[in-house]
Amino acid sequence: MNQDRLEGRWKQLKGKVKEQWGKLTDDDLDVIAGRRDQLLGRIQQRHGLARDDAHKQVKQWEESHPDHRLEPSRAGDFPYEKS
């Protein structure tokens, strides 16, 4: 996905992400900018979760809202997914 589309989608998703993980700040959302690895790190930090737990929450959120999928930052971003 190109950068312009990612930024446009992120503007639409920001509110949904904050609704799901209410401790995230507006500054956190600006840093996350649609990148899954950044979201995982901020969820861990703000909600006090282990990385695996943050992965599970994001995966469940994406599965229950297919139109809310984030951009993976690198291959293997979700170790729970089967290839």
C-alpha cells in the first residue's frame, strides 16, 4: 500500500483504535501512523501488556473488523498467523 493511501486509511482508523485502546494518547496515535509494530509497542506501554498479549488483542481486533487492518511493518509481524 502506498504512503498516501496508508495515511488516508490511518486518519479513518485513529478513532477506532483509540476507542479500543483508550489509554493511547493523540501523540501515540501520531507516532503509530498505521504501523502495526508501533501500535503493539504503544499498547504494551500504555496498557501494561506483554508483547504476545498485545499481538493477540490486535489480531482479534483486526479479525472482528476486517476493514480495520493495519499495515504490517515487517514479515513475521504476527507470529500466530499461518503462512
